[in-house]
Amino acid sequence: MPETVARLATGGFDVIVEAGAGAAASFPDAAYADAGASIEPSALDADAVVKVRAPTEEEVGRLREGSILIAFLQPLTDRAGIERLAACGVVAFAMESIPRITRAQPMDALSSQSTVAGYKAALIAADRLPRFFPMLTTAAGTVAPAKVLVLGAGVAGLQAIATARRLGAVVSGFDVRPVVKEQVESLGAAFLDLGVRGEETEGGYARELTDEEQRRQQEELARVMADFDVVITTALVPGRPAPKLIPASTVAEMRAGSVIVDLAAETGGNCELTEPGEIVERNDVTIVGLVNLASEMPFHASQLYSRNVAALLQHLAPGGELALDFDDEITAGACVTREKAAAA
């Protein structure tokens, strides 16, 4: 964002912005220029390159050896992409690998983008549901509020709970981690206890359930899901396909007009019937499998990501001077390529 350009420019950085880079998020080139950036046709020949998605194979070939790259790089699933960067001698930092520690919170792009996605998921659900979210008292009688279930109480899930509550729905939250019960209830939602529990990992995720635990979880969810008008799913396992929480048989038991918003669609989905990138109707239930929901709110998604990236840049190059300290937990944890590797 232009505000971040100004912050970096006063902090010792020379900033180049690719022409048109902010247009889709309502940031014209002129705003970047006014903030102190140079506008160029390409910014790939810089000392440090910042992107959202990983660079294409053609873009990797244009990066300078020894340059810094910051982006979402999918290091656990895109080995070919990481190997290309290593072969070109790029020092790459993956935003999804930022350690979940207090010092790194201003750089935590996973959390910031999950906040946007959770908020948007509740709005999409309210838009697709053929009934009101809040209780209404009218001259024609009282309208009962919608009942919403959010599966997973991480950042996205908690934001979905909070937003659905603001819209007036009666909300329940479920997570296998009992430690999040208090957070769910603090937002005014009921915590749904299905008797299936898992411990929290070091990164704040729930550990992957055993096959038997997954079976029990599916059975318990099938028992209660027909009572809900909306289900928002957010369960993810880093580097692995999303766990299947909702089989097709459970969808068939939901009431007509119900809505499922699957925030795990990009990694296969929590619902068996989710089609990544699509909105489909199965058994009179609408299943929303849109991917990259944060991009549906480009202004604030860009604002938050921009601040995350600026915090990391200032950590790696205080005062604009690169000083990589691989004894530092943040620098070492986020770095996914350090030394030039021989090309295959």
C-alpha cells in the first residue's frame, strides 16, 4: 500500500512498485509515486522482491542471484518451486513459515489473511442463505434467527463466529482443542462439545486426528448438523490435504436451503462435496468452495499483508541495510532457501 511505501522510504529503503500492481485493490500508481516510490514496468531486478503468490518459473529466471524474495511460497507442498529458487541463488522467505511467537506477530500474514477470510465467509453465508440471520419482530410475526455452526476456532473461525454474531445469528463453534472453548464463548457463541479432543501443536494448529477419531468426529457432526442453517468450515493441517469433516451422507441430511462455506477448499475442502473454486448445489444445499477469499476484500487484505511484509523487511534490513542473522528465530524459521543449489 502507499502508506507502507512511505513508511519504508523514511526507514532507509528505496521502493520500486511494478506499474499497475495496486490497481485491483484501488491503489493507483500516482498514490505510490506520491508516497515516494519509483514506478517501473517490472520490479523483479531489485535487491528484495515482495509478492503475494510464489513467482512463476519465468519470473524466477529474472530474479537476481543473492536477492531476497518474500511471498507465500508453499514450502511444504511446492518442492519444485523451492528448488528453482535455490538453483537461482535466491534467499527466499515464506510468509506462511513465520514462527508463531510474540515477536513475530506483526509479520503473521497467515493470521491477517485468515481474519479477512473468516469475515468474508460469514457475509457470503448470509448472502446465500434464503432467510434472515437475525431475529426480527414484524407486523407479520416474529422471524427466528438463523443457526450457524463454525468448525474450527482458529483465527478464521473466530472471526467468522464474531461476524455471524454481529449479523444476529445464533452461533455455535466446534474445535477438537478444548483450550479454545473460552475464546469461542467470549464471542457470545456456544461451544459444541462432541467428545472428540486433540492437542494443540506448537504452531497453534490442532494435531491431525487418528482414523478412529476422524470417524467419531464425522458421526457426531452428522448427528447435529441438520439443526443448523449454515456451516462454516476452517479446519486445516499444514502441508497436508484438508481433513474431511462432512461426508456426502451428512449433506444429504441437512435441511433444504442450508449453506456450507468451506474455507479449506484450496487444499481439498472439509466437505466431501466441495468443488474448489466453485459454488455448487447438492441435495438442495449450497456449498461454497471459493478459494483465496481474502482477495474478495482486496483493500483491507492488502493493507494487512502490506504491514506484515514491511515488518519482516525491517526485521531483515533494519535501517534499510540487509543484516541476515540466521541465529535469530524469525529469520531462520521463515527462510526456505539460503544457499545456491546445483540445478537438477
